[in-house]
Amino acid sequence: MDDALELALTFGISAVIGLLVGTERERKPTAKAGVRTFALVAVLGTACALVGELLGSAWMVPVGFALVGLTLAGAQLADPATVAEDSGTTTVVAALLVYVLGALNFYGERTLAVALGIGVTALLYFKTELEGVATRLTPTDIRSMLQFGAISAVVLPLLPDRSYGPYEVLNPVHIWLMVVLISGVSLAGYVAWRLTLERKGLLLTGLLGGVISSTATTFAFARHARDAVHSPSAALTVILLANVAMLLRVLLLVTVLAPIILSSLVLTLVPALLLTAPALWWHYRRVAGEKAEGAAGLRNPTQLGTALAFAGFYALVLLAAAWLSDVLGSSGLFGLSFVSGLTDVDAITLSSSRLAAQGSIGIEEAAIAVTLAVIANVLLKAAVSVTVGGRTLGWAAVTSFALPLGGLLGGLSVLHALA
């Protein structure tokens, strides 16, 4: 009975994957496959995998794959009017992929099949945005993306995987892997920002700008408020959202690199996130439909020079953190965290996470170090808003950042008690 239920669940999930992709294709009048066809194709993939296993034959899945492709291609070619308007290649390929996902689901790769199904649907849905990539990305952007590919796939495998230097904390592979991680997160935000330039929504600009560089976004929109490009409330909406993105980014990095300190860090960062909401709501409701105008301060974050600079800075912070923690104890590490947080939160987040994962520092110590860097960065944003944005924006920024700073300090006192 359990096997029967498991098999029924497998077929049901395959059908859902097909329905999901088919619903998107149903929006296209010329497509020769819609909701029902895609659901059947996914179920066929699972059925062929099941029959192949029962018969002990490896050919059932490939044969079904070929039949699906030939059937859909034939249906497309049989209608001259459809061929003249659309080749149907995308629909055929999508259906073949859904067939494969149905087979993967049967073979136990359920999470992968569902994730790919969602990804395929998103890829099909955002056709217009993706077709405009070439026009929205500059030659410099494309070169930077190629450089990111080089530092990820070419440089990383060539580096020695061993520790060097004092305290043996300088591992070239680890350092460059962190460069790839930070560059990848920033690049994803930058590409999303470039692809949505025409929408120019304040919310989207603030969040994506924060993923790229919350400090650069703060500088850019403080200048906009000073030059009356935006109202103070609109500029502050973007600045606060960029800060929210920075907090979420720190939580993401810690989750990936050192989940053991996540529960401690939640005590400081989650209150800061929640206490940002009142000021954000207050200023956003006063925006009155303003759109985000050019954020010239946002640049492609994956240029080779930027990557090399971050690698050097991260290595120095990692070495300094290990040395100060050894010589001066927690106070030395905490001082370094605050100073480095004024320029870059990522480096101290990565170094503290690595030292905590190695057992070189305690979990609460690592969480305090990251929190101090975040506090320094938030204070910097408030200072930039005051000095660059002028009196009106500055006063509003000080009052808006007061609550999240209070949340950070309150959580910090709890961590100190636990340390």
C-alpha cells in the first residue's frame, strides 16, 4: 500500500510539473501544446521510466523522448499558418524537457524535477525581458560577465588547495571561492537591475541596488534627494530597502557558509529587519507614484579589478581577524569588525563565518563580530544621508535608522550575555 501511494504521488507531482509549464504555454495562441498536453507529456515521462524499470530495458525513456519530439514537431509543421508565425521550437524543447523531468521524478530526483519545472516556467514567462538582454547590457557588462566566468571556471581550479601564512588561514582556493560567491550574488542583482530598468520602481531599485551595493545605492539616492531628482521620502525608501537587502544578504551568506551561527545572528538581524518596516511604510506611502531615475552609482560588480581588490581585502581581514583574536582576544576581533564594516560587510561576515566553522572563535563571538560590522555599515549610511543628501533627508534618515539600530543593539546585548 505504501508503494502504491508513493507511486501515485510520483505521478501526481509529474502532472503538476506539466500543468505548471503548460499553463504558461497556454498563453501563446500558436503553441501546439498547452496545459493538458504538457501534463500528459510529464506523466508519459514517468510512465516510460516505470515501464523501462519493470521490463529491465534502458530504451523506453529514449524512445518516448523521440516520439514526443516527433509528434510535436509534426503538429507544428502540419499547420502552414502556424509555421509562418512561429517555428514552435521553444514549445517543442519545453515539452521534451518536461518529459525528462517526469522521468527524473520517477528516478528519485523529485526536488530537482520540481525546481527545474519552476525554473523552466519562469524562463518561458519572462520572454520579453530576456529578449531585451542584449540591448540593456553594455559591452562592458558582457566583458565583466565573461570575466566572472573566467574567475569561476578557469582560475579557481588552478589554485592550490592548502593553507599558507600565519595561523594557516590563507587558503587560495577558499579565498577565491569567496570571491566567486560574492561576485555571483552581486552579479545576479546587477543583471536583474539592468533587465528591469524600464520599470524603474522604487521598491525593485532599492532591493536590487542593495544586492549590488547598498553603500553605492545610498550615495546615489542621497545625491538625488540633494539635487531634487527625487523627494526625500522616495530617496529614503530606496536607501532603507538597500539596507534591508544588505541584512538579507548577510543572512544568506551565513546560512551558506556557517549555519551554526545563524541562530545567534538571527537575534540581531531579524529585529533590525522588522523595525525597518515602520519608517519604510511611512515614507513609501508619501512617494505618490514616483519612479526611480538613473542610479549612476551602480556599476557592474564583477569586473576583474573589483574581484582582485576584494580577494586582497578579504585575505587581509581574515589574517587580521585571526591575529587580533589570538593576541587581543574578542576585543581585537570586535574592533576590526566595526572598522571593516564601515567599508565592506561581506569580508568580515565571510572571515568570521570561516573562523567559527573552524572552531577558532566561538559562535556568539562570530555573531557579535558580524553584527558590529552591520552596525558600522548602517551608521555609515545614516552619515552619508546627512552629509550628501542635505538636512531634510539627513534628519529623516537619522530617525528612520534609529529603530533598526536599536534592534541591532538590543540583540547585541543579548549576545554579549550569552557569550
